[in-house]
Amino acid sequence: MNEIKEYTEKLFEDIKHIDENDNEYWLARELQNILGYHQWRSINELMERAKVACKESKHNIDDHFAVQRKMVDIGSKTKRKVLDYRLSRYACYLIVMNGNPKKEIIALGQTYFAIQTRKQELNEKEYSCLTEDEKRFYQRDLTRKGNYSLNIAAKNAGVKNFDKFHNAGYKGLYNGETANDIAKRKKLRYREDILDNMGSDELIANLFRISQTEQKLKTENCAP
């Protein structure tokens, strides 16, 4: 597995699934691998403690820890049925909160899922109390959602070349730099996401750029 220092919140996004009703979920065995638990018993112990916390919080355990069984290969063309769980974001949050925070990937998961499980906008006082990493994760989520909304508005406005469209936005904010220019300046690896390598203030600036562009598109598209 890669060095801990290379871990980012993207690891948790990469194993996120979306069902036919647009509900997000994670699989316990995939989360187990990300968190570095080699035995099912270890992650299962965390889930049992998480279930207790879920129940004490007056949530329905089955809504957040849905049992799944699947067939896996065990060699020699043989398969067996194993237990897995379909976890909500809240369930993942409870699991990592019951993990050992001395493990850096657990600490990262605690920060990531804590921010992501917030159901409402943070007010100014709450936001100011967050650490820089928490602010970054929070702003990254808002920026990701903003980009999704912007892409819909751009498509409705007839945009065809999305790379050129987004580069125009970057050029306006970064003194003529394209996405590739920014990636080179930040010394990012191939296909590494620029937004995953921004601080909270830089993300806020990009979110403002995105929201202003979306509003302009909608206004012009609705003009008589």
C-alpha cells in the first residue's frame, strides 16, 4: 500500500458507490482495506461498536448497516459466500470514530466523514473553529458539488468543449494559467486532481468563480 503521506480524502471518494436511486454507500470490506485492517474481525469489532453508537443516537441500525452476502473466489475454481455490509456515510463516520486515531488513515477518515456528515451549512463561528484540513475538506465538497451544478448549466447553455470551457475559468482566476499549467506549477502527478491539492482559501476562490460562472450562464440562457 502507498505511504500514508500520499493518502487523501479521495481514497474514500474512490470507493463510494451510488445505487439506482442516487443514494451513496460504501462496502465494509472495501473500507476495511482502505483503513489498513487485514482481518475482517478487526473491522467487524469497529462496526459492532458503531452499531451501538447508532442505536444510542436513535437511528435505525438497518438503515445504515445493511447486511449483504456475496460470493468470492477462494482458489481452485471454488467460491464461498462471505458477509459484507452496505454502509451509509453516517455508518462510516461512526466506524472511523471508533478506530485508533494514532493511525494516520483513521485520523484522516475521522476528519473526512465528520465534515461530510454535516447536514447543514456551517455558520461563521463554527467554520472558524475548524482546522485547516477540516476547512479544506468542507470547501472541497462544496466545490465538487458546484462543479457538478456548473456542468449541468453549461450543457443546458450548449457548451460542447468542456475542457476549453473550464480552462477559460481557470485563466480568469490564475492570470492566464490553464489547468495543465496549474498542475505543472503544483508538481502534480498525471491525472491528479487540482482541486484535491488546494488550500481552503484557494478553494473558496474557485467556488466563487464557479458560482459566478453558473449564474452568468443561467442568466444569459434565460434572456429573451
